[in-house]
Amino acid sequence: MALLVAALLLIGKGCNRPELTPEQLTLRPGLSTLAIQPDWTELEDYQQTIPRRIFIEQLSKIYSQDEAWRSVIEVHEDYADIRGRGKERLRLRFAKTNSRKKPPRYWRSASELPGVTNLKKAPLSGLRIAIDPGHIGGQWAQMEERWYKGKREGTDVKEGELTLATAKVLERKLEALGAEVWLVRDKLEPVTNLRPADFEPLAIQVLKQRGMKPGGIPLRKESEVLFYRSHEIRRRAQIINTEIKPDIVLCLHFNAEAWGNPGSPQLVARNHLHLLINGTYSAGELRLEDNRFHLLKRLLQRTHDEELPLNRAVAEAMAEETGLPPYIYTTNNARQADSNNRYIYARNLLANRVYHCPVVFLEPYVMNNPEVYQRVVAGDYSNKREIAGKMRKSLIREYADGVTEGLRRYYSQARRQ
């Protein structure tokens, strides 16, 4: 009865299709929380589409942390045996070196876009772009823990509001260059129709598994995390992969250093920039069936071949526009993805894993840097103003200009006329 009620709840609230199945509200061995059960038959469409050399090279250099991939994939001369559901194995046959069989996918690389008569004026003509403003903001910012109280009245810093403001400016700039643009989120509200209370049954299971008492503040917190950190992103992926079907996704974020008490935040001198492409799966992550499935789908669609040069162009333009130094990871969950560009790291995030197309995942600026805070207080404006002794564009427009210039450069060079 409880599952039936849950199913009715999830199909309701104006959705054209269920956001979740009852099974997703149950903890399942070998699957990430709230993950969709993979359909491994989809990978049959990728038989003989990738050569052995490229398969091993991208697993080793991009997608796997060290040799973690070997725990779930056995490579032979002509095929690879891949661990699928439970003890099942998928046999993937490699392409011959000279094979030109194109892998099935909904997105197009720059070289596959239609020719453009005026590449200088409209380099993004016909390009389908989804802009994903990170987080939610508004009344949800404190729940997300992407908020701190500013020193001036009415100037609290909320990442979800900054990303949406940037997205709206960026949308206009990209459309002016010929792109078709969708905002995955266009207001300070979740994309999902569900709310934290809908995840309480699953939160109870999670807490019990951890040996914790499922009630009070822990239950509320876990329900909220399942809502905003997991399902909200999965719902965005559902919209991107089944409705928009873009050629690229721009995931907009602002970075931060630890600020302690958000009511009395600590400001820091550091300010930096980096971009994240999908990769560096740990052995623990590869033990989860859905993670393996998404990795393979990205690898077999040859997503990295488009994602890296695209990110390289945007990273170079953002570094020039912002003047920010690269962020340096000191943990092993990310590694530098491009020896010629210190701004790009490979890291396995939910968004850059479950969005099935090239993703540009941006992390510029440290929100609790004093100069960045002054720029947030200044808001959006035309031209330049003096901020901390320098003439600067508004924070929002500088961000949007950097991304726009990176895309303009990449598609001007990579697509055909």
C-alpha cells in the first residue's frame, strides 16, 4: 500500500511522466541512492564502434582512478567483458581500427553541425545549448548550504541566485551568436515537483543502514539532501536527456572556501577558477552498477573527444576574462585532465555523469573572497565600475562574457562553413 501511494504521489502534481519509480525510493544493493535501474541492452547499439586502443586509453587516462577499471572490465584482443547487473556480463566487441561506424547519441559534435554561411557573425548557428544554473537559491539556499549572510542588509550571497542571473545574461549572448538555448531552471524554484517530505521513507532506510535512529533532525537533513543534492539533479538529467537533447550543457557554479558559520562567515584571500569534465571513477564508485553504465555510455559515445577541447577553449577564455589562477586539487578524487591546461580536472560528479552529452562544468570565483563579495554587492551593471581599486565589469557579465568567448572560439574553429 505504501508503495502504491508513493507511486501515485510521484505521477501527480502535473508531471507528464513519473519523476521516480517506487523502486527508486528503496535502497538497492549495488546501485546509487535514487538511481534509475540501467538497461544494459542499450549498450548493444555500441557494438564495434570503438577500437580497443581508444577504449583502454580513455579508461586509463580519463575515466578511472589508477587501474580501478580492471576490477569490473576484462579486456581481450577483440572484445571486453564488462560487469553489468549483478553477476551478468556484457560482451562488447571492439571496432576494427579503420571502422567509421558512428556511435548512437542525441548530441552533435562541432564537426557534425550544419555548415554556416557566415561563421564570423553566427558561429553558434543551430547549436542546441542547455544552460543549467547550479543549485536553487531563494528560500532553498539555506537548506542547500550554498548561502552566507553579507555584512550589508539585503546582500546575502546565494549561489543559486548568482548562477541564475548569469544564465539569463548568457542566454541572450549565445542566442545573438545563433544558438538555440534552453534554461534548465529559469526561476528560484526546484525543477522537481517533489519536496523533502516525499523522500522521508527513503531517508529512514538510509539512516537505519548507517545504524542511526531515523527521526528528528537527522531524518529532516537526510530527506533534504536526497531532495536537493540527488533527485533535483537527476530530474534535470531527465529533462536534458529526454526533452531538450542538447549538443552541450553549460553547468554554471560559483566556488567557495570553507566559511564556517554562514551567519558570521569567514572571508578568505584565495580566488580561483577551474572546470570539471567527467572522469576519475574510484573502485568504490565503479562497484555501483549505475556508475559503470553512465561511464560506459559516455565513453562509447566518444563524449570525451568533444568535451575536452570544448572545455579547453572555455577555460582559456575564462582565464583571460577573469584573470583568475587555477584551483589546485590536493585530493585523489580529481586529476588534471589536460597537461596543457591547468584549469581542467577530471572528476566524477553526478551532473557531468548523468547528462549524456558534453558538459562544461564551471567553478569560477570564491564567493567568500572579499573582492568577490564586493562585486556581488555591486550587482549587475553595464560597462565598468571601480571595485577594490580596479575597473571591472559586473561579476555576472564577466562570467557570461568568458563563457561566450570560449564557445565562439571553439565553434568558429571546429565547425565547417
